[in-house]
Amino acid sequence: MHTEERRKERLDRGIKVRTVGIYSLMSWRELSYLTVPRVVLILGMLLLPLIMPSMYWQRVISIVCIYALLALSFDFLAHYVGLVSLGGAFFIGTGGYLAAILNTSFGLPFYLTIPIATIVGAVICTGFLLPCLPLRGVYFAIVTLMYPLVLGRIIEALNVLGGTDGIVGVASFPNRWLEQYFMILMVLLFLFGMRRLVNMDVGLVFRAVKDNDQAVKASGMSITFYKAVAVFIASTMGCLGGACLVHIYMWSGISQFALDFSIIPIAATVIGGGGTLVGAVLGCFILVPISELLRTFGTLRIVFYSLILVGFIVLRSEGVMVYGQRKYHQFERWVKV
Amino acid sequence: MSGGPILEAKEVTKAFGGILALNRVSFHVNEGDILGIIGPNGSGKTTLINCVTGFIRMTSGRVLFRGKEITRRPPHKIADMGITRTFQIMRPYYSLPAYKNLVIPLFSPRAKRTGGWRGGGKLGDRDTVGIDILEEIGFERDSFVPYKMASSLPTGYLKRLELARCLALKPEIILCDEVFSGLSMSEIASMVPLIERLQMEGITLVMIEHRLRELFRVANRVMVLNFGEKLTEGTPEEVMADEKVKVAYFGSEEVEEVMSYA
Amino acid sequence: MDILIYGTINSVSLALMALGFALVYGISRVPNFAHGALYVVCGFITWSFLHGLGLNYLVSILLAAFITGVIGALIYQFVLIRVRGMAISEIIASYAMGLAILEGFRWYGFKGTTYTLPVFVEGSMFIADIPVDFHRVLVVGIGAAVVSFLWLFTHHTRIGLALRGMAQDERAALMLGIDSDFMAVVAMAFGSVLAGLSAILLLPLGNIVVEAGYNVLILAIAVCIVGGLGSWMGAVLAAFIIGFAQILTVVYWGAHYQMVVALLAIIFTLILRPSGLFGQQKELEERV
């Protein structure tokens, strides 16, 4: 009896091989293979506010963008530096409270509060996270988990920064179109910026810190420093999101430290495809609208995402973007052994 | 060829809980020399390297580099001073191609300071410099080898990659942890001239080895460790003639074999 | 004097909360972020048996503890085992499970004073002229008994010794024929039972609220970090340090500064001595 054995083989598509380096300029077909996905993404995002049916949904876009910034920071930290950040709410809260204070107590307008809150917030967040950077990854996860929970309780107990009521009366964006396009531009900026960063030399150092930090030490570089830089970059994105959020909702309070901001970026990254950065943004575009639709169910939403997240992880699913990229760049066929 | 002591270790002691891995080990290397460290498995050779290069905090003892105390410095500061090391369990960046592996050490402050790979004083594009270094170390430039993923390279190339990583830092001294192990005869045959060339360029080497035949061809002095203590030190011939060393290796055939070739 | 008494009570409570977490991390190196969730789960199950089914209190307690252990084991068996070794996924998975459970309870409506458990013994006694509830005295007594039992168990029974072996060196344990997967499930079950036990002892002193789950998680982690992740005796010692620090804070500053103490304890430990008091994680400073 002769049994035939087959195995699956995965090969790069011809057009992918033809578009390496300068050869991509060979013809329109090759050029479009590379540029069409990116153009679709950019155009799609820019056109989104125009096709939204109502103001409510336009606001949702802004919120999606804030979550997208957080998801980008999570994906970057987790898959390119090896640090799992369980507390996106920490960045949102820091940026948010800072912007609120700058606006209400110092009277600065939004175009000043946002940049200042972003940078100063990033410095503060990095400072808070500094003690756990020389240590193993699980400590970073623990500390980022704890900060939003503990800080929320401290604010409530000591009744500082507005206590449970929060800081009210924050100025809003003058114009809803400005609000949305600013957010979309920020997301696009950071998305393409981060993709560029991780392929630059600095990005390679970050990835080296994730893969093999002993070798990085042996090459004469301080991993604590580079982790701090990575955390600073990630906190910039998170604090920017937080600062914008308070101007959108005109209020800053303990719910800024809420769990939504911690779990949705993680779920978005896992569902969208970890490690691709685009996947994280895409995941947000999927999850956040669903979250809005399910708002009537209260915190059951969080149960829902958490369980889906666990499902994806346990089944070792690669995520939407990773699957999509694979299909786009490679094809499979059965080969006789 | 040899100058004064470039690296000195005094009374290095390391205890892991109740186990004394190193017991007051002292040694020194003269500039431009090659010092071999040999000993049976578990004698503390890798621990000694880890202590000297700052990867493990020693229980007591001192380490001096060109007379300056470097005892409690963190490993990246020590590497920054020009004291580099390879790892016994190889640690390339598996997900990157071979030449990209060198981008990381070339990004370090020391590489930026010492530079000079191309056009004197200024570091060229790191990718190109990486390929240059790989060519020096024995990767064929015009083949696809430097572009292969580190995960698909054979052991001989990976060992060379480890050395390349050290060379990117323009080191003053390299502490090699078993570079010859795991290599085939032909791979070793091409490694030995490389080691000799490194010495000719003025780099001091400390080599932990099990393959005594090849080590004795290049080493000026050899030190023997056993159960964390220094047994003896001297030229390869002196060490091989020492009865204590033979006893430590329990009269292993390797010693007999080397004796017949030396 | 009252500082001494309340300090001891607080410390033993913290130790009870933390031991479950320390056990699971020490043995399977998985941080069980669902620890707080299991605490609340046990409280809820006890309440259901007591009020919903009308069972005897003691029976409810025993059943609830047992079921909590089973739930913990199931979580490990079906979720965590699949991601063992992939640090990022482990952390995310256990965190997500914890969130799912706690937020599920929140949605179900755990608020206010409707959900309480009765104390074991009513009334109070006087220790050196200070009134102390009987129940709190019982907490200290049972807590001490649990710690001693744990010590005896891990030092004198086969399974306990196997657990310790795994905690020290998993590969060596595997070579000696100890099934590490099964032991990890056992450890998780034990950790969950301990979480449940602490819930049974401590919830009667207050209400069953979802926030308690998060508080327990924070305090357990704080104690374990100060004591050294993975060291059980370290956790006990750290519980006393933090417990007394909290009581002193209450006396001299104000009750609402308690959480600050926990946070500062973690920060100081990570800065000064990252491996904690009895950390077996010496590798933090000495990894090769």
C-alpha cells in the first residue's frame, strides 16, 4: 500500500518578491501593490467623519482614536519592547487630570493644554514607572495594573483633584470637525511614525531588549535607559489621548482611571493582530463601536471583551491583521512529500 | 608583545546560597596576551567571567582594569570601557538577519565614540558597516550568508557572529566563553587563524576552553580552575606537566592526547 | 496596646489574602491576577448557599471553599495551561479572567448592604481593656492555624514536598517524576481555596462588594512583592510589616491613607531591594 503524503507550503507571492527595494517602481501594478493598502487606510480614516450619519457617531470616531492611541502604545510596548502594560487607564488619567488642571486652574486654552499635558504627563508616567524598569517583565505588568486602581482610591479617599466628582468645566474643542480631524491626524501620525521607528536602528535596539537583554547589556547599552525611552514614547501617546479626552467630555474624574481604558487596548491588539501596530488601530475600530452599541449592558461589555480576549489567546489566534497580511503577501499550496 | 597587566582579578569569591562557586580566585592578563582558562565542568569558569564582566555580583573580591577599580559596575558600563565577552549559550538576535545583528552594538555609545570603520572617525551607515565587520570575521561578502536570518545559520557562523558583536565595539579585551565548542574540525581550523589575527591587532583575549589542543596553540599562559579554586597557572607546557592538573581531569584521555602532540 | 492588637489582626488578614497569590506564583510562576476575583466568588457562593438554598453556615463555608478551589483549577486547566511559558499571554489571560469575573459580578449587582455574611460568633471580649470582636480573634487564631498547616503540609507530605520541589527548580522536579502540570493545577486549586478561606473569614466583617476584589488583589500583590514573589514565609513577614504600618498610619494620620502605604511599600521595595525580603528571585540581580 502506498500512501501519498502531502504538506502545506507557504510561499511569498510573486508580486511581493518583485516589489523589493527599487524594483517596486517597475510598473503601476507593483507600485499599487505596495501603496494601495496604505492609501485605503489613510483615505478611509480621513473620509470617516464625513460619512457618519449623526453627531453621536462622529463623537464615537474621536473616542475610537483615543483608544487607538492607547492600543498603539500597548502593542508597541508588548510586542516590540516586551513590557505588558495592564493599565492604559494610568496614562489617560495622568494626561487627563493635567489638562484639566491646566485649563481650569491656569486658564490655558486647549491648544496649549494638550501639548503641555502630553509631554509633562509622559515625564510623570515614566518617572512613576521607573522603579520597575530594571526588573523582569512581570513587575511592569503588576505596577501598571496597580497604579490606576490605587491612584483612583487615593483620589477618592483624600478628596484631592476634585475627589469623586472630578474636575468640571473644562473647555471643549471649538469645532467638532477640528476635534475629529485632529484626533484622526494624531492617530495616523503616530501609526506611521511608530512603524517607521521600529524599523530604524533605535527600533532594532528595542526589539533586541525584548528578545535578549543580556546581549544588549554586553554590547554596552543600558537596558533601563532604553526601556525608559520606550515607556516615555508610549506614555506620550496615552497622555495625548487623555488630554484630548477631557476636552471632548469637558470633565475629568476618577472614571478616567477606569477599566475600559485598560482592557480595550489589550483586546483590540490581540484581536487586530499583535505586533503589526495597524492591527491595534483596526481592533479599536472594531471594538469601540461595538462597545458603544452595547452600552446598555453596563459592565457586561467588559466581561464580553475579556472573554473574547481569553478566547483569542487560548486558541492562539494570530489576529485579523496578521492573518490578512499573510494572505496578502503569501499563498499556500499542498505539496507532495 | 605583552605589556603590563590590563585586567586583574583579586580574590574573587562567589557563593550561591550554600555553594561556593568561586573561592578567592585571582588572576591577571597582560596586554596583548592570550590567557586560557581551563578546568573540568562545573569548576566555575563561566561564573568567573560573569563576575568579572559585571553580570553577576560577586560576594567579595576586586576587579581592576588598567589599574582602575571596576568591581561593582553594571555590565553595560564595563562593556562600554572596552571589556567585551561572548556567551557560552549563544545569544544572537534570532529574528534578525546576521548583519542587522550588528546594528545594535554599533548603536552603543562606545561604537559611536570609537567609530572609524569608514572614512576615519565617523560611523558610516550601520548596515554597511555591519557587512564590513562580518567580512572581516569571515562571512563571505558577496554571498547571501550575511543576509540570512540568524536562526538559520550554522554554529560556526554563529560563533563568529558573537565575536563580530564584540568587535563592533572596538574592544580592548574579549573574554571568550568556549568559542571552540560545538564546532566541526574544519570550522575550528578556520577559527584559530582568526584568533591569532585578533591578537595581532592588539586585542587581549581571555579564553575559556575545553578543546585544549587548539587552545594551547594560541595561548601564552593558561590557568586551571577546579571546584572554584585556582589550581595552577603557567605556560601550556608547565600546566600540562603539573600532576595536580592531571588528577583534576582524572587522567582524561584528552590530556594524554595533548601530551603526545605538544 | 491597641496598636498591637489591631496591628496583629490586620497583619493576619493580609497574610491570609496574600498566601494564595504567593503559592500560585511560587509554584507555577504565573501571576494569578484573578486572585481577587476568586475571593469575591467564594463570598458570593457562600451567600447563595446560605440565603438562597438555606444551608447550614458551616456546610456553606466548606462547600464554597471547595468549589472555589475547583473553579481555580478549571481556570488553570483550560486557560492558563495553554499559554504556559509565553509570559505576555499568561499575564494578559489571567488578568482578563479576573476582570471578566469581577465585572460580571458588578453587572449582576453587588452593591450596598444587601449582601453580607454573618460573623461566626457574636459578641466581643476584652483583651487588656480593649474590646475586640470574637470574630476578629477567631481570624487571628484560624490564620495562625492555616500558616502552620501550610508549613507542615509543605514540609511533611508528599504532595507538599513535590510543590516545594517545583517551586525551587521545575526541571529537576520533572526529572524526579513530578508532573509539573498536575502540580500547577494543584497549586492553583490550593491558592484559590486560600483566597476563598480569606474571603470566608474576612467578609463577615464588612459587605460583599466587588471593590473588595480589587482591594484584595492590590494588597495581596503588595505583600508578596515586599516579601519576595514566591516566598511563602516572606509573604507572612511582609504581611506583618505592612499590617502594622497601615495601623500606625491610621492612628497617626488618618484611615484613608492606608492604600498609600501599600503603594509606597511596593515602590520602596522595588527601588531598594527588588527581590523582596526572602526573595528566591535572586536572579533579578544575578541573571546570566
